[in-house]
Amino acid sequence: MTSLHNDLIVDTAPSATGLLGNRWWVVFGSVLGMIAGQGATTIFIFGTFVGPVTSDLGISQSSFSAALLILTIAAAVVTPWTGHMMDKHGVRPVMLPMITLFAVATAALAFMQSSLALIYALFAIQGAFSAIQAPTGYVKVISRRFDRQRGLACGLAMAGVGLGVALLPQYIAILMTHYGWRGAYLGLGAFIFVMAFIPVALFVRDAPGQTAAMHRERSADLPGLTVSEAVKGTRQFWLLVIGLSLAVMAINGVLAQLVVMLSKRGFTIPEAATVMSIAGLAMILGRVLVGYCLDKYHGSYVAMAVFSFPVIGILLLLSGASGPVPYIAAILCGLGIGAELDLMGFLVSRYFGLRAIGTIYGILFAIFVIGSGVGPYLVSLSFEHAQSYAPVLEGFIVALLVVIAMMAFLGPYRYPVAHDSN
């Protein structure tokens, strides 16, 4: 099995198909693509739109926040299907048309009116197409190209999300200042197309010479579990599903509503956007650092360590302290969320192998993304009913402590490193 594993994980040298044949170009393209990833362009940017949209359309914060929950449910329904289609047909034939539709659906949010039915329908459509900008395709290609350096490669690629979270609030704030929230949504759609479609078309590709038919045949021969075997026969699947969903609910709940929470404390939108951008920079550091650590230390230890950071960050927010405290809290939460996608992609490949990695990752991410929508909605409900964010933030701390305990029970890898890539 080891020799087969080695043969099917491709280590492409620069001379294989010219300069762009080098496997690190896949990582570069993934970084650019993930700048316009699902998280940065839907969840983390959502809080920037809450105030202007609700004020203009005359709807409540919780009603508008429910749209994000609907978006994540739609994404969750479609994500496993996109993973299955990429396992079957390859990555680019599935990603390129859906990225285009995602960009168009995002721009269409500029045409929202006060009708909640219309708002929810538009967000559901955007959510369905946003599934293609989940990390599934990028993780799948990188996992096929890298083995020993897989953690670092995934960490660098997922750092693109942090770049997106750092850059997009500033970009959107500028667009809002000059063109209003409707112009900002149109600009966001254009941003998605430029930053995702072009890099995927140029750089994110399967191994040279691998046709869709070969992809289907070779995927079946790769070492790994089927979806049924992973779901029914491993505790790691359920530990990851429940643990990572609770973690993203807590951390995304804070970060997605951070602009709103800080606005309640007297921050202006540009000031709050700056704090959010700092959290995005922390995501970049978190992803690269965690990617490096995953190649050096067992993933369960890394997970337990990184999920401790947002616990401290949320405690700082609960303190109500001003000055540098909100910035430090944003950094700590950013470090935590920066680890989640790295951990998911890496641990899926180590516990379940590569045979059905696209589908298994898609299922995990689908449940994960629902948690990312539930968290912000709970935050808005907390303020609406208790006039305080304290109850939900305290609940998030408890959830993260449960996650840290769950990560301790993952156990040894089923598919450890077997191939030393150049």
C-alpha cells in the first residue's frame, strides 16, 4: 500500500510541464483563490453590511442576521455535492463555472429590498454557489500533490482566508463611503471573480496528464476510507464534526458580529473594520504557524493549543475593557479561527486518507459551515433579548472548553506520512 500511496501522490518538478508545473504554484493559486473564499466574502464581511442595510431597509438586526444562517444552510446542502463532483470529474471543471455563478449571485445582493422573502432567497442562492469557494477543491489538489509538507502547504493556502478578512473590510468600507452598500455588493461580486476565477484557471489543477476518467479510476485506488467507512466506523469523524462545528460557532459568532459589537461600544465603522482587519492578519499568522506545527506535532495537541487562544480572547471581550484590549481579543480569536480549516483539511487526510477526501471533507465542511451561521445569529439574539452580549459569549467559552476536551480523544493517525516530497 505504501508504494501505491507514493505513486499516486504526485511530486511535480518544475521541468515536468514548464515553470507552472511546479506544485508550489498550486499553493500560490490557492492563496489567491481563498482571499475570495467563502468565509471572507460571506461570513466575516457580513457584519460590515448589517448597520447600513438594516438602517436603509428598515429591518431588525436579528431578521437580517437570519439571512446569514440561511446562507450557511444552503452552502451546507451543496458542499458535499461539490466535493463528490470534484472526486468524480476533477477540480477545475467544477470550480470555474460555479465561481462565476457565485460572483453573480453576490453582486445580485445589491438589489435587495425590504421584503424578507426576497432577502432570504438572494442569500440562499448566494450560499448555494458559495459552496465552491469552500476550501474543498484547494485541499483536494494540495493533498494529492503534497504528503510530508502537506500541513505547511495547506497552512499557506488557507492563509488566503486571513488575507481576505484583512483586506475586504477596508475595500468594502471604501466602496460604501463612495457608492453605498449596494455599490459595495457589486464590487464584492467583481472581487470574487477576479481573485478566484483567474487563479483557479491558471494555477489550481490536478497532476499533469490526469484526465477526468483517469481521475475517477485513480481516486478509487488511493489509500483511504470510503464515506460509509469514515462515518460508520470511526470515532474521529464524529469528534471532528461536533468539535469543529462548536468551535466555528463560537469563534465565527464573535468575529462575524465583531463590527456590530464594537459599534455598540462607540467605534465608528472604519475603526471597527480596522479591528476586523487585524483579526484577519492574525488568521494568516495562525494558519501558517499551525500548518508548520502540524508537520512537526500531532494534530490533536495542536488543536488543543490553538482553541485555547479564543477562550482568552472572548474573556477579554467580556471584560468590557477599552484601549488595546479589543485589538488583542481580535488577534486571539483570529489565531483560533485561522487554525480550523488547516486542522480540518489535514486531519481528514490523516484519519480518512485520500480515496474520498473531497466528499468526506465536503460533508464535514457542510456541517461546519452551519455552525458558522448559527454563531452570529445567536449573538444577535442575545443582544435583542438580553440587551447584552455577555450570555452568548459565556456560552461560547463553555463550548470551546468542550472542544478542547474532545480533541484529546482523536488518537493516532490512520494514514501517517508515507512519502517524502521534494
